[in-house]
Amino acid sequence: MLEFQESHRHRIIVTADDFGISPRANRNILYLIELGKINRVAIMTEGAISPKEIDQLSRSGVKLDIHLDILHQFGDQRKKRQSAILRVLGFLGKILSGKLMPKNVYRQWSAQIEKFHTIFGKYPDGINSHEHVHFFPFFFSIALQLQKKYNIPYIRFGDSLKIKHHVIVAYIIHFMRILDIRACAKNGCISSSFLVSLDWIKNIDKFLNNPPEGTIEIACHPELAEDFVKVKKYF
């Protein structure tokens, strides 16, 4: 473990997703920040964040990203560990029903970024999204527009498939990324080389001691006990 931390840790970006989705998520993320385990925090401005938590995040020194949301799964309304296929089908159903028209998404996401500015007194350090919805091409174009409008330097766009695993979400993101890559290159977007969700990694010791070359963003969800324990132990 020590060997990994000395030789590879500087290439690992640990991002805690879903700050604001529940008091448990907020509490666990702040604790891991205190331990020096987290590099970035993805914040849901429509969630519940107390003034004390805002102050703690602002003073933490970690990068504060906007976790753009159009699904609005908070508290008791949040879907618990639903399968990837059901989540994708549900999301596509909302698109086909007209509930997620691009102009409506642009308006919602603009409002969330403006609220972030109101809360923290600055615009986000990066852009990502709940359930990775910004990878869908028509939403990715909106994310790029907002990135430029608000001068946000980082966007989550790492390759999710070159890291070996067999998770359907990784394949979906990889396919969406192929459709988006020209727009990303045209806009000069800055991101990590790779993206992986912590729960995709089956053997963390093996992964961390032989990571691919380049920067790797590891998205985790410390609200979940399994992710909380893994981040605390391995990073």
C-alpha cells in the first residue's frame, strides 16, 4: 500500500459524488476530506447543505465541482441501487417523453450553477453530473456551453473502458464519449485520462498497484458504507 501511495497517488483523483443528496453523504464526505482522502467533491446544489457544511467545504482546499442533476433523486425519493439497465431505460423514457428537452435542461443547469455561485461565492472548479447524464451528446453540448459561459476549467470526460472491468455502465459511457469526443476536442476541454467508479473495481490492491499511465478520476459515493470503507482504507 505504501508503495502505491508513493509512486501512483499523484495520478489518482478521488472524487466524492453526491454531496447534498443526504445528511449521511455530507457527513461521510467531510470526514474523508479531514483524513486527506478526497481530491474533489461533486456538489448537488438542489440538495440539503447547511451553512456549517458550506464553510467546511470552502475551507477544505479540495476542488469543488458542480454535480449537475436532472433526475432529482434526494432523500426518500432516491432510487436505491437500481440496476444499470433499469436506470438507463428510465432515463431514456424521460427523454422520449419530452421531460428532458434540451432548453429545459440548459435552464435547470444554469440555475444550479448560479446557485452554486450564490452558496460558495465562486463558480465551480469542475463539471460532472448525477448518473453521468452529461455524457449523452445533446446534454454534453449543453455542459460545454455552460463550461464556457462560466469559465469552468474541468469537466469529467475520462475514458471509462480502457481500465479493465465488465460493467455495462462503463460501456455506455464509453460509447457516449466516442460521440462526444470531437466536441470535446473542439472546445479544448480539460479532464482526466480515465474515469472509473469505485464500485467497478473488483480487486483494488491489484488496480492501484498497476494503474494505466495517465491521470485517473475515481468517482466514489461515500454515502454507501462499502465505498466509505474502501476510500478510508485504500486512499
